[in-house]
Amino acid sequence: MQLLAVDDSPVMRDLIPLLVDNDMVVRSAASGSAALSMLQGSEQPFDCLLLDIEMPGMDGIELCRRVRSLPRYTLTPVIMLTARTDGGSIEAAFAAGANDYITKTLNTRMLRGRLRVAERLRDASGMFRCDRRRLSTFGKPRGAHPFSVSQSVTILGTGQMIDPFSLGNYLAKLPRRDIEHSRIFGARLDNFKKIYRSTTTPELGELLVEVAEGLQTLVKASSALTCYDGDGTFICLARSAELPATDQMEAELAAHLQLTWQQGATAAVSPLRVTLGTPVTPFANKTQRVRKSLLRAHARLEARSARKRLGTAETVSMRAADLEVPRS
């Protein structure tokens, strides 16, 4: 792996090459502007970036945003190195496009372990990532998308939409005091396969963005990150315990999408309907937090979807029997 370490501290720039495995080559930059020059001028793209957050001038979070706007670096693993451990700093790093976050109390084993994770992420093929500004460059045939119906998708440049891998890392890195006041829940676009077949890639990409941004608005929290996991399913993690009722968020999100999403074949997928799972508190135990929290969020979403399907089936049966359907 070819690594670029960006840190204004000469001690850290000298230390990092000593901590990595022998098959990894480290180059360094002392500032964000110097790093951008290296990234744009190198013939061979770097395989992973290690960015210090606290640097004079352009800090690591702003550098990460700029890196993600470079076409060659939309998928490159980015690891933030920092002394900050507060939830706000961690969230800002992931929202800017970081994939991992380690504190500067690092040791050889920790850094090597995270770099091997980054290597697996670099080689992963199950994720599609695209800058929002590039959506319009994709072809117009409906249903001909560069990602499958079940593939995870991340649209960069949306602020609060990140990939599932990074959401898991974000959840794992949150301090326990933030976990106690956080909620995680799932959301799903109903009838997503029909939406997938009936839209162009720019239309579908904008719809995914609208859902992510709508969730950020509706949870009424200043801090929330969302990932799209494929099959019309999103996971939202909000650092707020005071969320509106699930029924209310579900109705407001559907109304938001009807107002904001512009699509050529609206009749084919209108009205848009969404299902939200009941929010739950993430597990506090660090070793099981990510897996159990995500499983519980998915389970709550599936349970609510099942109840809605059952209610629809009962309504259809009553109408077939010419009985009056109760108004909700």
C-alpha cells in the first residue's frame, strides 16, 4: 500500500513510517495544501490517507472534503488521526468522508490493524460511491444503473450521507456518554424494486439524497448521519434521544419526498411511501455495539414493515367483502 500521512507535527511524520508494516510505503505532507498538490500531481494514486485533524490553515476535516471531490479519491480509505475524542468532532470527520478515526494515543498494533482494515475496504467491490455533481453524467435509460438493486450507495457532497462501513466505525468510536443519548433506526422506501426499474440513475441518486437529507431534518437533531445499505433501506444514527413519534416522522418524510423529488416518470412510482422502524438506543458494549445495534435497528424496521403489510392485507380483504374500512 502507498500511504500519504498529513500532519503538521514533524514528530508524527517521522513516527508513522516506523509503525506500519514493511510492505507499506509512507510519504508525508506537512499541510493540507501540500497534500492536495501531492494528490493531484502523483501519477499513481495513493491507496490510503492518514489525516491529522488539527492543523493550521486547512484542517484535516476540510482536507477530507476536498479529497473526496477529486475523482481518483472518492473510494480511497481515509483515516483521521487526532487527539479529539468528543462526539461532535468524530461526527464531523465521518460526515466529511472519513472511513475511520483513531486517536493519537496510537500504538503499532492499533495502527497496523486499522490499515489492514483500510486495505480490505480499498479492495471491496460491493459499494458504489459517486459525487453528487456527477450524477447528471450517467446515462438516461430507466433501470440501467451502475449499481445493483441490493448494492450500497453513497452520494458524496450531501453532508450527512456516509457509507455503511463508515457508519459502523462512527458508531464504534462514539464515547459512551454520547451512546446513552443516541438513537438508531432504519428507514425503507416501499416498493423499491419498482422505483429502481422506473428511474434513471440521476433520478434515483437524487431520491437517495432526498431521503438522507429528509431524515436529517425530521429527526430534529443537529447531529445525525445516514447510510444507504441497498434494497431501499437506510440506517440513521442520531445523537439525540428526543425524536418525534415514528408515525409522525414517517408521514413527514413521505410528504417531504413528494414535494422535493423531481422525477420524469412520477406516475410509475407515485405516491412515494416510506417505512420507519422504531428508534432504539445503541448497545453500549464496544465489542458488540455495531453488530447488535444494526441487527436491532433492522429487526424493528422489519417488524413495522410486517405490521403494515398485514394491515394492507386486512384492508384489501374488507374491501373485497364490501365492508367499511376504518379510517386511521
